[in-house]
Amino acid sequence: MKLILRTLLSALAVIVLANLLPNVQVDNYITAIIVAIVLSLLNFIVKPILVIFTLPVTILTLGLFLLVINAIIIFLADNLIDGFHVTSFWSAVLFSLLLSFLQSILFSLLKESK
């Protein structure tokens, strides 16, 4: 049940950010749920591999290269999902930062409700 709630909250965050950011588009609510699921799978499977391969660059940039990796994950989701579009690199970086921020707020509200 907690996994379903977290996925729905992530989809809500995707919808909110798509309405706020002009360079991010989500067609409908079902697409937002698919985006939330695909992003969580990409973060679980692909992101650790990218982090390992880019570890020297990440260390040299004091962790800032992780923003580039997050943007790559967003672009991968953009290519995999038809109703989700991100137009530029900086939009992907901003989307990933704001998505992480919104998810942390929404997930903390979920923990407090117990």
C-alpha cells in the first residue's frame, strides 16, 4: 500500500511540475503515473550503473555531476514514454531538482500521517 501511495504522490508531483515548468509536458494523469513508475525503475536500475561509471568525474566535481546523471535519467524517461516531453537539458535538471524537492515534502507528509 505504501508503494502505491508513494507512486501516486510522485505522479502528483510530476503533474504539478508539468503545469509549472513551460518546457515539461505530460499529456494526462495516466502518463504521469507511468512517468513516476519508469523514473523509479530507472533510478533503481540505471542510475547506480551511471554513478559507478562516472565516479571519478563525480568526485572531481564534488558531486555536482549527479545533476547531469539525473538529467540523463529524465531524458531516458522522455524517450521511453510517449506522452512525456522535456525540451532542454536545463529543463531536465530543473525538473529533477524540483521533483526531488516535492517528493521529499510529500513523502514526509505521508510519514507524519501515521
